[in-house]
Amino acid sequence: MTEQQVGKAQPRAAKGEGATVGVALLGYGTVGAEVFRLLGENRDAFAARIGGPAEIRGVAVSTLDKERPGVPRELLTTDAKALIARDDIDLVVEVIGGIDYPRELVLEALKSGKSVVTANKALVAAHADELADAAEAAGVDLYFEAAVAAAIPVVGMLRRSLAGDQIQRISGIVNGTTNFILDAMESTGASYDDALAEATRLGYAEADPTADVEGHDAASKAAIMASLGFHTRVKFEDVYCEGISSVTADDIKAANEAGYSIKLLAICERIQDESGVESVTARVHPTLVPQEHPLASVSKSFNAIFVEAEAAGSLMFYGNGAGGNPTASAVLGDVVGASRNIVHGGRAPGENTYANLPIADFGQVQTRYHIDMEVPDRTGVLATISNTFAAQGVSIRTVRQEEFGGTARLIVVTHSAREHVLAAIVEQLGNLEDVINVNSVIRLDH
Ligand code: HSE
């Protein structure tokens, strides 16, 4: 449904200066507990910033059997829906995680005229239209700063600070687990499996690391950033996604020797396809980044988002992109914003998808390839390989060769070309008698 089709509700009446904002907290994990603690400990400061106190009037949890130190027993409930429906609740804060159950709760809250703050990237990336429509129809706010890189102010920056500019490109390291693993591989020479084991031991990687290492978490964030940056709905399934599980220690070493670091980048950009049509793309894949680029120096589990805008130029935002405290900071910033509107009236700028640009086919993306091959060490091999590139109109930027007994390792870096052309070349290379194996293909950026 478009904005035009959704009935816009009358702005909700202001509660008035000094009024208390009743908050329902859904979820009491690491983030929920920090939100509860900080809102309670800084009650007066929050009241001053909002224009009235924000009071948590109920905390929905999955079981009452667990100890929740610091939370009065009477605030706890397992009936989230009943809590949301209460007349003394104005604002619902969702920090449960998952998709289906929080979707039900968030929709219920919005439909019953309660503003919502959520930290849930998977929910926002999968159901943004439905949620935005429900918020619009009810005349309430939907805030989700914590959904992208925790306290790094990405959502507010795209929604408000750069609302007067034209964003061309957003590229970022938006997953700390994978950045930790790639950084450990680079700094210690460890294999992927060993670096993942270390990330798990230190608590960066979850017991099931799939969502992080396969790029799904970063893809949700890419969908959100692209939607806000390009005023166009980009959903999770629109994002091309490759994770880091096939990156080897050899790939990292070869990249370093050529002056690059390998990072899992989320890249959102405006492009012109081959017919000249302006469209948008969002993708997540391991990427060679020149070591002098600021994104290459983002180490450990830190996140950074690099934005290129027409008037502002290049901007970079850096910090902790996960964890209880940084995520709670982003949630509480949203709580202040949403509560101010409840007290004083008005709404925050919602998502605006007016540009409605087409989503480009991934094949239309312009990129460069770093192709690592094993080839026989004999006359004419290099000529056959370079002809394969030339026949498709793709220019080679550098070639490096190392001897290994009777075979050679050949690393070709291309100039920029459309993804579908480069992918076709790699397929042809794989079928050449003169190529024993294509060891890896990694894209280059910046
Ligand atoms: N698991 C994510 C990360 C944080 O490693 O950055 C939550 O999106």
C-alpha cells in the first residue's frame, strides 16, 4: 500500500507539558534490562528532556520463573498483548527479537494508537511497509534507531540530518561479529574456522552464527539504510547477500599483499542501468577495501558507515554497533523522541518512499573483481586468459603470478565492469583448459 492509499490519521492530541508517558517494555534481555535501568536511574533527566516523566508501567517477559533483579514483581507479565492494550500505556518499546511474534505485537500497538520504538532490524527490514502504514494510519510514531549499528546514529542521520541532500552511496561495516573474524584472520593469519571459534569463545559470535557470518544481519541493515537513503522501499529480499564463510587465510594474505583489507561491506547505491534507468541496489559481500580507505582501518568488532552525499560530500560514522549499552542508548534516544511527541503533540518524520526507484538487477552493478586462479605454468596461458577478458570488453588492471612447482597462481584484478559481465567471464575461465581452478573471486570497492 502506498502512502496515498493509507488514510492519514489526525495528529494525536498532546498529553501536555508535565504529563507522564506510560511505557510498556516488551522483552527483558540484555538490551531490555539496560533500558529499564537507565530510564529508572536517570528519571529526572529524562523528564526534563521529554517535558514529562517516562514511566515503565509493565515489562512483558516469556516466563515469570526467572529472577529479574531490580524489576518490581508487579510490573512483570507474560501477557504482552494485554499490557499493550492498557489505557495507561502510550509508548511500546520492543526489544524481544525474532520476526513473527514481535510483528504481531508491534502492529497491535500501532493500530491501537501507541507509538513504538523497536530495535528489531529483521522485523523492520522484512515488514517496513506494513509497519509504516500502520503508524501512518494511526498518526503515531515508529522509531528504530537501534536497528542499524546500535548507537551509531545512522537512522536519524538518514531520516533527518541528510534529508536536505541527495545520497549517492552508503557503504558500511555493519556487523561486528564478521568484522572481528576478518580482522583476527588478517592480524594473526588464522583460518576462518579458528577465528570464528575465537569469536565464539569471546562472546562476539552466537552459538548459531549463521545470521552474522552469512551476511543476513548486515543485509537487514542494508535494506533499512537503502530505504531511508534513497526514499525507496528496499526489502531484505532485495539485498544481494554473500557471507564470509568461504574467505580463506590465503585470500586475506593475497589482499594484504596487494594493499587491501577484506571487509564484509553493506553497499547501497544509486546506479544507472545499461538502459540509463536510475535505480537502487543494496548488497552485502566480502570486499577488498584499499588499506588507505577509512573503512579498512575499522578493527575488532567496531562498525562504521561511510556516506557519500551530493552536497555534504563524504561522511563517516564509527563506533560500537552492538551490545546492551550501545543498543539501549539508541533505544532511549528514540524513547525521548517519541515521548516528546506524546507530550507536546506532533509526529517525527516517518519513512518517505516518494522516489520509488526501481531495484536494479544485481547484474547491473558496476564493480571490480579480484580473481585468484591456479593455472598451468606454460606458454600462452596468460594470453588465453587476457583474451577472455578482452573479448567481453573488460580491462585488466593488474596481474600477479607466483610459481608453485608445475603450476602457477595467477591473481587478476579487473577494472570496473557490470557484475553480469564479470560473472560470465569467471564462468568462462572455469571452463578453460588453461585454468586448473578458480580459487576465489572477491569484489573490490572504493
Ligand atoms: N550480531 C550483530 C553484530 C549485532 O555482530 O554486529 C546485532 O545486529
